Amino acid sequence: MEENPRLRLWKVDPPDYGGNPDLFTVQIVHNGFFCGLGTNLTYIEGTVDYYDNCNVDTWSLLWIKDFVRELGHELTDRLHIYWCLPGKDATDGLLCIEKDADIVQMIEAAADHKELCLMVDHTNFLKQLRDDVVLNGGLSLPPVISPKKIPKSVSEASSSHTRAAAHEDEEQGVDTELCHSDGEAVVDADGEEDTDSEFYDSEWDAEDGDDDIFESQVDREVNDHNEPMAVTDLEDDATTGDEDLNLTIEEEEYLKYRFSEFNPEVGMDSPEFKTGMVFANATELRHALAAYSIRNRVKIKKTRNEASRINAVCENGCTWMLRASSDSRKEALTVRAYSAKHTCESTFELKALTAPFLTRYFLNEFRDNQKMDLATFAAKIEREFNMSPNRWKLTRARNMALTIIHGDEAVQFSSLKDYGQELRTSNPGFKFFMLTTPSKAHGEEEAKEHLSTLYWSYDACTRGFLKGCRPFICIDGCHIKTRLVKSGADHLETETRWSLVQAEQYCNGTQSKS
């Protein structure tokens, strides 16, 4: 039994049609509006929904109207639905769905593309302002008549012929200010023509860069302080040579090894490559390639992946390519060759969208909100990259981010004694006391050492307090919440002692530490 198309719910993975050529998915972009014209046309503040299990045998315009009604929109004269042709975007690939021929074309495209995109124009924007939203482009421009420059020899011959004809008319007593009976204008008494039968540019009279006009029109004897000062002409070798720059050795080395360096803090969100760009190491270049693949939704494959050389290409015969190798001058990886043009189609299934990549990209988001749930995390990824990873990948990425923020407790505890011993050696007068108690955790057979109490003080802080501060001591405490110590002191006094105790006790109505 055939299954009707259904709306894909949130957090549901796309269906796997298993090579079935009759099924496809329709992506509908709605609740937004078109803005801009030409190459600046874009769809702003749109909502994306998907309808799966669409069948080419039953696909028709009625299904599209039912989808729009189900999404809560009324079919009015102002609402139009456009299909974005595969491999194109809103600037050059929109086709208005109005007749059965358009549906047939969508069915033919579904054989090669399992996801077709529809855009809803709620305000009739494209029909009012654009007449080029058709399959084969816009209308051609009308021909324009452009003036032509007449060579000097032709213009002199034409002017001499005109003067000879005017001289003959004067000898015969013909009034040159009158016109012929057929309405054609002639040369008047001043030698000017009334018609523009031939366009002539005066620049053809000038020779040697208009210097002859300057010489004939400018009086150099008049001292008006506007004449340029005389400049001695230099030979090309003297003007372009660099042996007379008088540079220091450091400046020459700086100019010799000056490259465009990649800044991961700024360029990792949307990487842009170019020939000569320098990367600190191969790991930084790999991360940049992964970010570029996800941001542009293209599948980048590394044909050679070594510490000193990385070659990357795009799949399916695309012309995009990048080659980078180590440079001994900068001790880094330099892009040797790069072609930025893509001839492939965008995809929404990328292996580069891994849990480590999500951890690096959203690490600051988890620093601000360490209790972020998976639903909020998935919504952020979908808004940023228009992709929905599965729940297991989201969980791994969140756990890795929290591990980076909190650190490994076992490693920190094992380094605590070494930290105290190093401070005793490098900072005489430093005091460090730590007490541990054996404790057996649930499910463990052997007891392990656990931190009980801890006290330390810095000698520099003690001497600074005694010499530069007033003798006023405050005791403040705070609770250890999970893995972090939440500071309970909001003051500007000098801290001289730190201690870690197990609990608080109340003695005779007063609170004390034990």
C-alpha cells in the first residue's frame, strides 16, 4: 500500500528511500518574504519544512496546494509558489508553478535529485517587480545606436568637399542660409552645419597626448602659480629598482617572507582560501577545510593527507582544488595552488559535520550555558548550518565540550601534589597542606584516595598584606558545586589564605568552619 506524503517532524532523520526512483522529498520555504533584485534577491526570515514520501506517479499541483494549506496559509491571488531549479539559487533558478508542464518538469528532476525546493511568495513580490522569473532568463535589451569616431583623413576630405560646394553656391548667387526644397539642411554663412550627419570627436585633432593643445592655449610668461614644476625624467631602471631603497636587513627579510596568514579566530567560521595563504600546521588546515565543506555544503576529499603536504579536491569531477605543502621560510603550510570555482551541487549529508567539529564551533555557547539541552543544541545547529545531526552525535559533542570546560578531575587531582611541591621549591615561604582520606566508590573493590581538606598561602600575598593593607581580616566561604568552585567573595580585599573543608558547623549560635 502506497504511503501518502507526510510532514517531517522535528528531530526526525530524513528517510532512506533505498534507491527507489519514485520517491522524493519536497522542501518548502515559507513564512518569509523576498527582498532585493537581480543578484541580490534573497528570501528573509523563512521557515523550512519537509514533506517526505512524495511519489512521482501521484505528484500534482493539488499536493502542493494541500501542503500550503496544511502549513496554515490561504491560497489567494497574491500567493505564488516557485520552484528553485536544482543546482541554482533564487537569483537565477526560480520557476513559478502554475500549470501541469511545470509539474512534469519537477517529476523529471526528481529522478536525479531526491530533494526539491519550493519557495512561497506571500506578497506577490516577484510578479509585480520582476519579469525575468522564467526558465530561460530575462528579455534581451533593445539595440542602442552608438556614435563612431571618424578618422582625421576622412573628416578633412569631407570638410574640404563641403567648403568647395559652398563656394560654388556663392558664385552662382545662391543664399547659403536657406534650405533646399526637400528640407535638407545646408552650410550657413558661418560655415556651420545644421545637421549631425557625421559624429566627430575633437580628440582626433590632438597629437602626442594633447600636448599641442596645451602649448597653443597656455601662456607660460604669465606667472599665475598654476604651472607644474619641472621634473627630471628618470629612466625605467632607476624608478623601478630597489637597490637604492636603503632598507635594513630586518626590513628586507620582512618584505621577502611576507605572506597572508590565516587567522583561525576570525576566519574559521567562514574560511576563504587563496594562493600564498599560510597555515600554522596541518591540523589548522584540516579544520579550515572541514569548516569550508560544512559552510558551503560541498564534499571535500583529501587525496593526500600528510603533516607536510595536503591535497584536497571536490567530488564528482568538480573543478575545485587546493594544494598546500610545507614552506621552510615560514616553517608552516603554504597554499601552492587553488581553484575556487565549484561545478557540483550542494548537499545536506556531510561526513565533515562530526562531534569534534561541533565541539569546537559551539564551545563558547556551552561556556555561557552549560545546562543546554539537546533540543536547543540541535536547533542552533539547524539555524547555523541547515543540517540536523542525530542524537548520539549531539551527546558526544556536548560531553566533549563540558570535558574541555571542566577538565578531567582525575588528572587535576593527580597534579595537585606536584603543584604544591613546585610552589614550595620556587616560592620560599609558601605553605601547602593537603589531607586525603581513603574512600570506596560504588561498584569499586579497592578504596581510593579522596580529597578531604586543603590549605595553602602565598608568601608574597602575606607580606603585601602586612606592609600595605589595614589590619582588617574577613573570613568568607563558598560551596563547591559539582566540579566548579563558585566564588562567594565579591570584594576588593587582598586574599592571603585559602582552605578547603568538608562541612560547616554551628557552635553557640555562630557559624564556623571545620
